[in-house]
Amino acid sequence: MARAAPAPGPARQDGTTEPDMSLALWYHTVRPLRGRQILAQLRARLARYTEDPAAFRLRPVPAYPGARLRPRAPFLPPAARPQARVDLLAGEFSFLNRREQVGFPPRWNALELPRLWRYNLHYFEYIWDLGWDAARVAALDWIERHALGPAQTGWEPYPTSLRLVNWCAFFFGEHRERVEADAALRDALWSSIFLQAEWLARHLETHLLGNHLLENAAALLLAGRCFGGESAGRWERSGRGVLESELPEQVLDDGGHVERSPMYQLRVAWLLLTLRNADADALTPLVAGPLAGLLRAASLLRHPDGEIALFNDSAFGVYPAPQALIEANQRVSGQSAPDPSHAAAGFALARTGYFGARGRDGAYLVCDAAPIGPDYQPGHAHGDLLSFELSFAGRRVVTDSGVHGYEDDPLRAWCRSTHAHNTVEIDALSQCEFWSIFRVARRARPREVRFETRADGFRLVAWHDGYQRLAGRPRHQRRFAWHERGVLLVKDEVTSARSVTARSRLHLHPDCVVERLAGPVARIRHPGGVFQIRFAGPGELALEPSIYCPEFGVQHERTALRFQAVGAHLAFGFCIANTADEIGYDLATGAEVAGEKVPW
């Protein structure tokens, strides 16, 4: 049964739990933005008063120039899970795990529903589940009843981009012959796609950058490759130019995505895969390298259950899982690639900032020593620096918060907070100044990250400066040591010029049950077995309620272990061992498990 999220910590002295809306907060939010972002923000705001969508809608449409997409393989649908056709035809649409009756064809302006839900309605990702006849009806109805105009959700740049990709791939890739045999449908689709692409080309999201701009560019490039003619050539040049500029920046040299969200990494991989499949000869040179890197990194960032790590804004059930993308890319390329997740025990995505290993018997560890995202776009960031996720026996046992939703969802603020992650929180504050839905003022940065693989595992050490904005300039350093037998040692050091309250939390998976809590030791049972956790250092161990949000709109009760220490110079830590035997743990020398030493 769902319950309210735990509070993100005690109220501050001024009685608030979020940053004051001060000039300083705005300054630290805006300062990292790029100049072109700020200018684009001003242009976008002025455009609301200066442009005339009704007049734009009346521009002449060139004659249908013919379609030229020749996909190499069937397209992989963009959604992780299909929707039942019978439900869609009955008017029941489900997005973000929220089912709503909006009719079929749906009410396109369902203003009573959350904005993100309406965005999904206008993406048209469900077109792949509708079947040909119903897809035709839905598209024609959208064209007729959701015309370009002020405050039309479906004409905002992001949903326009996703819809263009789906319409081009579905109608002119998968079903080109059917479309061209139906002159009324063909001309209606072409007229609408022309207008959508022209509108999008004038509203690129350069004020946001990141994955939004990548979506804009991919949509224009795909629409340009989809058709002949002068207009399509212009879209193609525009989209290709942006992608050529953005891909080297957004896809890091180790294959991670610049926003450090494994979920959005899957989306970008799907997008590049769709481009490659749509026109392999023309687009493979542009997208094949970045796509291969994204898939390698995504494979490393998946637990034994096949799903991604839940760092930053990440959730299951949104985009195809890594294995589905890997297999689809093999169909498109005609080649199989080695799976890096089955390679050496330790792995380092050093540029991205994620490190981990696969151990024996389904053990998996991934640690976060990453920037929260690019300074110019931290909207999907969480306060999870030096957090980690852990699986034993192929099952998650310690996991981050995930993300519940956007807009006015009160759980979003909690999921972003340091309180919700497996790291150290100081004075009940987050590492970063999160506010509004996506904004961040002062933010934590990883410092002196050092990773070393060994024959039996790896060592990782780093510190961050997120709390140095506070009086006393507190600093948190964390040291990880992983042994392939399934033993994790963690040592935390907090130093400050004043006394602080430090809380280290371990958020257990909902399937975990704390069988025994005695002093600094907890015995945990889960469906795959039993493991032990022992804390060390001056402090107190207790249990507290927590929330797990593995999917949008889904929350589960769970338990967190909280170790609390107070002081100006603190050293504490814990050892987690995949064993039913009690363990010893010494902050100086390491751990003793089943009579064997596991040293630092």
C-alpha cells in the first residue's frame, strides 16, 4: 500500500525545507548557463508575443515529393511495454502508470491531466500498438482537431520531435506502400509533417540543450531523409548539423550520456538506432560510433535483472531495456558485438563517472562518482554523489530512489534529495540546492576520483564539495573496496570547521527484510538469500521508513538503515557481505568474513 514520502529531513532553522527564493539562488542557477541558452530563453519568451501561429499554419505546402525511407529491419518500438490495442480503442490510454479514459480518437486537449501525461499522448508512441486502421484514424483526427495555435501542447518542440520520428518511421518506413496507395491519407500526412517540421526548425530547444536538442535534431534529420524535395533537404541539413555538433558532446568517450541518466541513455541509443535503421547507407557513418558506445555503457550499467541502475532521473518501463536495444542493433547492422558486461570483473566509465564490477553468483555493484550532469543542463540530476547500488544472487538488495514523476509531484523533490540515496547527508540538507522541478543552484562536484582494479575486485576513492557552501565548509570523502566474493567495504570521512550531523543511509530493496538488528549489525533476508551489514565508527544505527520509485507513478514501502554521527572530524563506515555469518569490520584494516581477511 502506498504512503506519503518521508520528509527529506528536519526543517531548517527558518522553518523551510527548500532554498529561499533569493537573488543568490537565481544567480547560482543561471551562472553556469551558456550565453546562447540565455539568449534563446529571451527569444522564446518574446516569441509568445510576436509570432502568429495561425498565420504560420496558412503557409503553402509543396506537392508531395515522394518518400525515400528504406529501413533495413523492422523498427524497434520506442516504448518499453506495448499497450493493449483493445484498451486503446476503448479510449483507455496509460502513460507513467496512470490510466485515463480520454476516448478514441482521444481528447487531444485533456487539460485536466498532468502536462507530462499529455506530452505522452502527443508523442504517438502507441501508434505501434494500434494497428494500421486505428493508427490512420488517430493521425487524421490529430491533424484535424489539434491544429497549430497558441498554447497547444502537441505543438511544443519536444512532443513535436517525438511525433515526427514516430510518424515518419511508422507511416513512411513500415507502411510506405499502404500510405502511398491512399492518396487522401498520404497528402494529409505530408501536409502535417511539412508544417510540423517547419515549425520545429524555428523552435529548436537551444535554451535547454541536452537530450531535448538532440531529439529536435534527430526529428528534422529523419524527416529530411524521409522525403525528397527542397524542404526536406533543408530539414536534413539542419538536423545533421546539430547532430554533428551535439553527438561528440552528449555521447562521452566512454559511451555514457552527458546527463548521467541511464534512462535517458537508453532513449538516446534508441533514437540513434532508429536513424541508422531508417537510412543505413546515409546515416550509419554519423550515428554508428556513438550508438555502439551508448550500448556498451548501457550494458555495463544494468543489474543482473537486465534493468538499468537508477541513478539521477531514471525509471524502468519507459524505454527499451539494454538487451532489446543491443539485439535490435545487431539486426540492423548485421553484426554481433561482444557483451562488455560479461568481461572483466571491474569496469570504469571514467568520463561518465560510474564504476563497478560483476562478482560471483549474480553479484553486481555500481558506484556513482559522477558530476550531476552538464553545468548547463542539470535538470535530471539527483543528490546521489558517492551513492551505489548492489545486487546479490541476481537480485537488487540496495538501490537508489528512482524517480516518481515531474510537475507538482511532491515525491519528485524527495527522490532528488540526498536523503533518498545511499550516501552521506550532512545537516539534513542535500548535496545540491535543488528547487522547482528541474532547477539546481549550487551543486556538488566530484573531486580526486581514483579507481584501481585488482585481481579480486576494485578500489574507488573520491570526495565532493557539495557541502562546502555551508558554514564550516564540510567535506565528505568516501572509499569503496569491492571483493569478488561479494564483500563491499565503505569508509566515510567527514571533516568540517564546526560540528555537523552526518547520516549515512542504505536504502534496502522492498523485497529485503531486516531479520535482526543488534548494535551495529543488521542481518537481511531477501529472496536470493541472506546478507550481513556491519557499521563501524562513533554513531548510532537505526531503521527508518523509505520509499522506492522504480517506475513513474509507482512507489513501494521499504526500509533504510541510517547510521548517524555528530562531530567535526568523523570516520565511520560499513561492510556488506553476501553471507549468513556475522562479519567483523575495522575502519583501519578491513573486514573479516567467514574467517578470512578482506583488506582495504
